[in-house]
Amino acid sequence: MVAVDLSGKHALVMGVANHRSLAWAIARSLHQAGATLCLSYAGERLKSSVEELAASVPGSLVLECDVTRDETIDAVARTLESRWGSVELLVHGIAFARREDLEGSFVATSREGFQTALEVSAYSLLNVTNRLLPLLERRGASIVTLSYLAAERAVPSYNVMGSAKAVLEQSVRQLAYELGPKGIRVNALSAGPVSTLAARGVRGFTDMLKKHAERAPLKRNITQDDVGKAGLFLLSDLASGVTGEVVMVDGGYSIVAW
């Protein structure tokens, strides 16, 4: 039997909002495998819920990080340099689009809304990786970000987030190519619809869940646990030869042609 032992490894998990977050599902799996965690949050509104989750993980850190402000990313880097000295595992679960740009017509997306969605949901992966690079390359690292099928297909009501996820997936490939010689792997995990805080902002999400369960070969919806296990695999040495990939965790939904 092959066991996953992440003892002695440090994981920065970004994008946790509450116990339903996919980033939290991955964080929980990493903790169970022995990793030390740091959870980041953006804004006071999320602070208490993230601190509550962190309280269930002995020894974890909680740091504020607004990825639209470089100084907060640098502050996280300084704290982790002081406390840990290196970061071996990075989970990027950050995504945001303004409600009006999700609920309205895609063709009417505002310039500001388009820029905001891409900056927060895609550029942040590059910026965080760059600003944490000295910590990531010190012992070699694995990075996982969260994508969705809308990166390659038209999904009703997903609108500008589909564009952001497409940019995110190409960024994964480019980062994997550039950082591979430094011993850093970069992959994306593309999960089927799961009831998270972000997903509930997509109009028609309940119907999306129903159709997914009907059409997916496994005939069920994906769970947080499914995502947590897949994230653990990609971040661990079990996936030591895997980089630049977008791994679908959707019960097979994406392979069906009708």
C-alpha cells in the first residue's frame, strides 16, 4: 500500500471562504496527510469563518491576503519566510467576478468587470507564484489551482468567469514549462459543479447540478471529498511526474458528447 506522508511540508491554501470551499477540502486532505497549513483570507467578512476552520487544524496559520494588493502578498511571503523558511505546497483557489457580470449578458460585460475577473481569478496565480518564488524553489514545490469546464466550453451564466478560467489554464501550462527546471510542478484541478459560496452566485446552478448527475457516467455529483483526494494526489509525490495538466474531477461529465 502506498501512503501519502506530507510530514514536514508546508502548505499555503488560498481561497478558503467556509467549510464548503473546494480549497478547504484540499486543505483538510493535506492536513490529514501531515502537512502544516496556512490559510489566507481576503477581507474582514471572511476572517471569522476562516479562523474557525483553522481552529480545527492544530498549528495552522491564518493570514490576510488580498491578491489585488501586492503589499499583502509580500506580507504573507515575509511571514512564511520567518515562520517556515519554505513553501512546498500551494493551493490557489481564488476566483471572483462581479455579480452583474455573471447575471447579465456576456456581450455586455464591462471593461472593469472583465479586468477584475481576470486579475483576481487568473493573474493572481502568476503574481502569488512570482512573489513566493524564493520560498517555492527552496525545496521544490507543487502548485494546484482550481478551474472549471467553462474554460473550454460555453456554460450558460458563467460568462466572464469562463474567460478567466481559460486564461488560468493556459497560465498553468506556461508556468509548468518555466518553473519545471526549478523543481516546481504546476497543475489545475477542474471539478464538476459543487455547492460552494462561489457556485451559488451562478444563475441556474441548481439545474446545473441536476443535469450533471444525469449525464455524468458515474451518475452522481462530485463531492468536496472527491476534490480533496484529487488535490492531495496532485500535490503529493504520487504525482511527481505530472505537471502542466488540467485534471478533470467531474464523474466523467466532460467526456460525454451529448
